[in-house]
Amino acid sequence: MSLRIRFVSTHLGHVRGGAEINDLTLGAEFSKMGHDVSYITIGNDSANLSNGVKTLGVDCPYAYDLSYSVPEPLGKIIRHLNEELFIHRIHQDTREPLSEADIVYATGRPVLSRLRKLTDSPFVYTVRGRVNPLYDRYLKRADGLVFWGGCDEEYEDKSILSIPNRTIDPGIDPDTFCPQELSDGDKPEYATNESTVLTFSGRLEPVKQIDNIIEAVSRLESEFDLTLVILGDGSQRSKLEELADSIVDETPIHFTGRVEHDSIPTHLNASDVFILASAMENHPIALKEAIACGTYSVAPAIGRIPQIVSEDTGYVYEDNTTKGLTAALQEILSNNRHKRRSRRERSVQFADWNDAADKIINLFKQLQ
């Protein structure tokens, strides 16, 4: 049975973090399975977002970049108002795609559950971590919940857990994210010398604490020959570039900007160590992609990271500060931990997207 599935998210037209790649890949998998999929997001509908999946643009400014460039709590107020405007514009102009849907799949902040009243069809909300308990009332409006990466363990309210749900591990494409032998001609220019390449991949936003990575490199550059590569873009890019210019003396730092997802495996395979330094994470896809490529990975002990990173694949540090990251990198580089195994020995094959899509479609059909 083919389903008309409508994704709703404020971010899909503007951001390519792990959550957005997750949603775009999942939508493409649903489409391959024969379902009618479209995305409803801030932006225009002149271009498809993913493998031919339709986009229904909502005429609304995208204020998140602005919100992250101003002090809190003003930033939170701007984000809240942006979400309210997005919901209001859907009420005004985009009601029909929701009312005609077989499934509405909302991904983002729980306040999107207010769109529930626009459709008689099942409304499913996707949960990627423990939201503020003040928002639990929005979760309770959903007909179904998709808990990503085991975050259901963080919920104790039985009225939430009694809602039909599925727990899904984020998938990756095992054919794309895998160990590769790169020739000199295939390697990025930064990887052609003898220095140790450290790489971050993700959104350049405050929660990712990329400033901690840059500061750690500045503390270690007198001891080690390093190159730092920062894959991605975001509201903090100019601030991070200024920070790098002001505190890093000799280490080359490459801000690549937004990188097509299919190109990321080349960068990961050209890297010696992948670094994550986020203040908050649930089940980070970027980390799983690095480990699948066999890139030694260092990350803080938050969310599900301790379950993802083993002693064979990387290093988990407890003190999630610049000092803690610096100490972790010093231990790794001083003892050549990243060289003890080959990429193929370190590589882990995670679940792919077919399995995740099947489980979610089964939930959708249960709700019909």
C-alpha cells in the first residue's frame, strides 16, 4: 500500500546537519519503496531536496542563522518566533498538503505538533533526544513517535511511552562510508603532506563547540605537526575563522564550507583523526560515518557516544571542555593510538537505511 507521506521541518531547505541528512535520506528511501513523499519546509519549491523527492516551500524567512549570532536569550526568542511564523504560514497557505496526507511526519522542535489539528491522518513526531519537559505536552499530541538512537531511555512519563512508537538507530550508507585507498590524485590538497590531519564534520553552530577544537589545536601545535579540517558551514563560521587567525600560529586550518554528502567519505579517508566536541549529542551520524570509514575518532562521553565508540575505533573523553579535549588528543597523538590498527580493522558496519525505513513504515501502517 502506497502512502502519501509529508515531512514537516523548518530546516530542510537550509541546513545539512546530521538530522537533516537523516530526514532527506529517509525520505528518499520511502520514495524508493513506492511511497509519495514530499518535504514541507522554509524556502521555495523550485528545486528538489533529495533524489527527486518533492519540496513544498513555505514563504517564511529562515531566522536561525541570525538567532545564533546574537546573545541568549534573544537568540531563543528569535527561534521561537520563527517557528511560530512557520506554523502560521502553514495554517494560511499550506493546509491542503497536510489535510490530504496519509501520514504527517514532523521533525524538529515539538511545537510543530500544533499542526496536528490540520489533518485527520496520523501525526508522527520524531524525537532525537530528551526535550525540555515543558514541551512534553506537545509530544502527547502525536499519534506516533519515532525515537532515534535509544533516546526513549531518557523518558519516564508512561503517557508518552504508551504512544505507539519505534526506536531506530540512525543508518548510514555502507557503500559510501567505508575504508578507501586514496591515490595521491584523489586526496584533498591538505592531505598531501606528512602532518596529522584532524577533521570535524557538521554544522558550525554553538552547540558543536568547534571553538574547543581550535583552542585544543592551538595548545598542541608546538608539540605536533597538525592540520585541522573543518567540513561544513553555519552561523559561527566567521567567528571561528577569526578565532583561528588570532590563536593558531602555524597549523593550517581549512574551512571547506558546505560539502556535498557524497564527498565526505573522501575527506574522512584522508583524515587521521575525526573530532567531535559537542555540548549535546544523541546518536551523532557524523561520528558513525567516520567510524565506518575506519577513521580513528575522539568524542565526549555524552548521549549514546560511549555505546558507539569502542576502544578499537576511538577514544571517549569524560571532561567535555577544551582542557579535556586537549588531554585526549595529546594522549592519542603521543602514543600513536590512531595508528595501531588499519582502517579496515577499525571500520564498523552499522545498520543501513533500508532497515530504518522498514521499521518506520510499519509504524505508519499500524496507525492507519
